[in-house]
Amino acid sequence: MVDWAASYKVHPSIILNHVNDLQNWKLENSDTEDLWITTSDNWAVWAGIDANGNYGDQADLKALIQAVDYVSLHTYAHHDTHYHPEFKEDWKVAEADQTLTKEQQIAISMQKAYKHSLEQYAAAQQFVNSVDPTKPIHIGETGWSTNSNDGYGEGGTQAADEYKQKMFHDDMRDFANNEGVSLFFFQAFDEPWKGGDNPGHSEKNFGLIDIDCNVKYVAWDKVDTLNALGLTRDCNGFTASYGGIYASLLDDVLPPPFAPVEQPPVEGEFKVLGAGLFSGAGAYAWEDTAWAGVDEEGVLTVATSPNSAKDWGWGAHIGDDSRRDFTSVKTLKFEIRGSTDGGKALAEFGFGVGFQSDKGEQWSTNHTIRFNEGERQLTTEWQSFEVDISEFSSDPNLNQVTQPFIVHGTTKVGLTDADIQVRNISWFE
């Protein structure tokens, strides 16, 4: 029923009809009167929240809360490290904590994840209680993946590993035990049939035990018990992951990504792009020849499709509708990297980085330095450049700068499977 379910969203009235059918069936036979009927859904449903902050017409939802014997709520802080707009930023390691040890940084972020889940539970509890204060709320699913190459591993939110799984499990168990809340921690074994053909998909790795009977860190202390019980699952006994060696486990653990550190502008600096764009600015492609955007890390990405370039080339800029006086400007500083695999246009023809200005009645003129021609070569690693204003082409009119930063290719060949990334862009007097 959750709003983001999109194409498979089910209206509460449909679930309500099924619940009422089952409740009526229970009444027909005394043997079934002790069965409990519920439906499981995301916490936001039970909190009455949709994409606009409410659930619109809530009559059917409230009737459903009254009809079930208990509410079954799902809460996944793990997924929210990627999908929740506010929490995915809060999850990152703040500037003040970036000198702490890896374990300390993780502990701080995992405490935030625990608090985040409790806040979701409390929001649902408040709404459910407003409808029926006697209705129990069961945590029908929560959990933490231990491996991911689909956004939760290295280069993504870096949430998925056995170390963090144990921390989240133990915190949620403590909450459930202390508050008398029943909780299903998803789940006993990994599910390799999920996530398509990608062996590193996070959905395959939510188990406390993998399919080869390696018991993950959260349950290392249960290995002997499992074997003593004689339990089997198509393998010859249970063993601890990483051989039960804590140091080996910790070697595979990453802290959450660092939050961008925004350096305050210095005197005489015009910051085009730091942690974000300058006020009022946007990133814009030229005539649909490219794609341009700035992510939450403060990185400008410019990319094209193979056939998107025009006869004059392709390009993108950062800017607004203002014209600026750069007559006192001396230097442009920026960091740049790119993907060059298969990038024929980048490798053979190069591209320009610079700015744009007006010259009298003419159209705006591009002023660039060239990459992949001579000493300035794009690589997959970040490089820092400091360029004197005298190095830019086309004799710029510095008292009429229309766009303070551009990326521009002059051929009709697109990037072809390559892109350009730029960050920390500033002009200095």
C-alpha cells in the first residue's frame, strides 16, 4: 500500500475487503477464533504518510487498522541510507567525526540508523493509536544486508557488511525486548534467487547465515549450538564466517561516506561549485547535446549519448541569468576526472573547460583550455588544476562573463560511453 510502490500499489480498500472476509470466516468456527489476521506493509502506511506527507482519504486505512488483529510494520534503515532524502545525508560521517577511528565513525552512524527506525515506529504508533489505542504493533520486518554492489557497498552508502548487521540487530533486539515489542529480523538465510543475475545484489544477502552455512558475525556465538542440535541445510555443519577471526572481518568493513566539507570562501574567491552550486545557479546542457547534473557530493557530471552531438559539438555549463565582472579575476581552480573507456571523442578529439562571455552584439563566446591535447590529460583519478586567465582562448570580455564554467566539445562526435566529472570550482582574484 505504500505510496512509492507505484505500478504495484494496492489501495487499502482492497486489503480491507480480504481482512473482513477472513474475520467473518473466523467467526464461523470456534476452532479458528484464536487465529490473528493482519497485513504487512511499510511503516509510512501505518503512519498515514504518502509522498505529500499524508495519506489523502484515510477512511479505508483507518477501517483497516480497526479490522486487523494487529499491525505488522516494516522498517529498513539500511535501504534508507540510499532512498531517504534526509537520512542518507545524516548517515554520512560529519566533518567533526572524520578524524575518529573507523569503528567510532560506524558506531555514530549506526546509532543514527537505530534512532531512525525507532522514529518510524513511533510515527506509526502515533497514527495507529489515534485510530485504535489497543491495537498491537509488530515489527514484521527489519534487517540489514551484508554485501552489495548495487548502491549499498563500496562507492555507495557503504552500509552493507556483517559488522553493521550485528550492531543493528543487537540494538533492535534490545528495543524489542525492553519495550515488549515482537520483532522479526529478516532473516535466517540468504536468498540467492533475489536480485536477478547480479551475485552482489543486496537483496540476496540479508540472512544471518549464508547458503553455504557460514554463520555471519551476528551469530558467531550460535555456531556450536546449531551444530549440537544436528541442524542441516545441504552442508556439512555450520561454521563462523571469516573463520571466526574478528580482524579479518574488520578488514572488509567500510565507514559510511564522508559528508562533503564545505570550505568557507576566501577573500577574492567566487565559488562556482563547492558542496553545492552557488546561489541561484543550475547545471544545464546545451541544446540537448549532453546531460549535466550536480549530485549531493558536489560533483558536476557531463555526459552525452553517441549521437547527441550537433555539427558544432556538444556542451554544458554552470550558471544563472547574471552577467559578472571578472576584470579582477586571475585564476580558475578545479578538480577533474573522467571515464575514458570507450570514449573515442575524448581520446581523439579532446574537449575544453572554461567560461563564456559576451562580446558586443555577438553571441556569447567560449573561452577554454584543452584537455587530452598536450600536457592536460583526463584520467580516472581526481586531478587538481590552477589556470591563469591569460591561458584561455578567444580574448575574453571579462566585464561580461555570462557563464562562469563550461565543458565543451567541438566535434559532432559524442562522448561514446565516457563522461567528465568536475568539483571544487572557484575563481580567484
